[in-house]
Amino acid sequence: MAHMLARLVYRMLKYGEQYVDKGMNYYEEKYRDHEIRSIQKKAKELGLDVTLNPAAA
């Protein structure tokens, strides 16, 4: 979190960019994608093949 804030402040100071809040959904989706990639990588290391199927709501 601190690294992300440092990058935001750096861009604002160096390039004069304005801060734009991307919203909680953006960060939740980004975290979800990261978790999926992590699980796929771990499965591959274990010699498994992962097929993604969306769960029924």
C-alpha cells in the first residue's frame, strides 16, 4: 500500500497528474485476477491443469 501511495504522489508531483479514485470495484477485480493467476501458477508447479468455469450465482 505504501508503495502504491508513493507512486501516486510521485506522478502528481512530477507530471502534475490529478488523483482519480478508481473505486473499490477496480481494486477488488484486480485482487481477484491476481489470486486466480497465483492459483494457476501453483497448480502448474504441482503438475495440475486448471480449467476456469464461472460459478452459478
